Amino acid sequence: MKKYVLLFLLMTSACVGTSQTSKFYTLKSFAEPKGRVVYVLKTNIGVQEITLPDYLDRPQMVTSNHNSMEFKFSEFHRWNDSLDLIFQRVLTEDLSMYFPKSQVGAQETGRENFKYLVAVDVIQFDGSLGKTAVLDAKWTLKTSGGTVLAEERSRFEMPVGGTYLDLATTESELIEKLSQAIAARLSAVAR
């Protein structure tokens, strides 16, 4: 009997091991980027739900090879929330810094009373560790009544360090660049 107990203990101890723990990341708005222009528009601006491609609609962080032909999904480096919600929150915070006299918020129900709406359709948002990160997005500015004021596409690339934290930081900076382009265009078309 002792032989069987010893064999059982050996077999179960072989199954017990240490596994790598997951790390969770978020994106952040930068409070005071250098050279930020502040616009004197006093209005209500709503940021609609961000549309992401299917390959980004997952908790795992995505990296790509240099030419974006192959993607890797990290099981141990994950977003702390849904990426579309994180992106929307950061874009909203960034835009609110460009328009400090305006109310800028996330459109959550469609019943909010925003004068201007920002819609973003992300085409690419990934990076290659130690190389570059890319944000490629189509975006639309429209009135609450649906009148389109501007439709544009922006593509930004930045060098990224070799860690997932570097990737999250660089992707935050890419959203800042997108918010800068949106803010400049909105200030030009707002009535």
C-alpha cells in the first residue's frame, strides 16, 4: 500500500509546477504633452464606441512582425479591460485637454446630448517589440443630427522599446497623435 501512495504522490507532484503569471496593462492619457495647442471651443463633444478589427478584439496584447503579416497574441500580457473601451477613454481624455472649455465625454447610450460626435474605425493598432508601433484609423466628425463635417484617415508610426510596457506606452502616445489630428480638424469645422 505504501508503494502505491508513494507512486501517487510522485505522479501528482510532477503535475504541480509553477506557471508564468499574467501581467495586465492599460493605456493612458498624457497630461501635458509638449507643444499641445489648446482650442477655445465651448461645446459638447462625444466620442463614440471605437471600432476595432477582429484581431484586436481579445484580452491578449497583439504584436506583429515588421511587415504586419504575422501576429502574435500574448497569453501572459493582457489588457486590463476591453481594448475598445480603453481606447475610447484615452481618446476622450486627450480631446478634453485640447478643448478645456468644452464638455468631452464617451457616448455610451446614444441619448447623450452632444453637439459634435467623433467616430473612429481602427484599421491597425499593434507593434513589433523593439521596432515600431502603428495606429492606422479612419475617423469621422459629425453633428448630433448626422451631418458629416469631416472624414479622414490618419496613420502614425513610432519606435517602440522591447517590452510590453513599452508597447502600451507607445500606443498611448499614438492615440495622443490621433487626438491631436482630430482636435485640429474639429476646431476648423466647428460652428
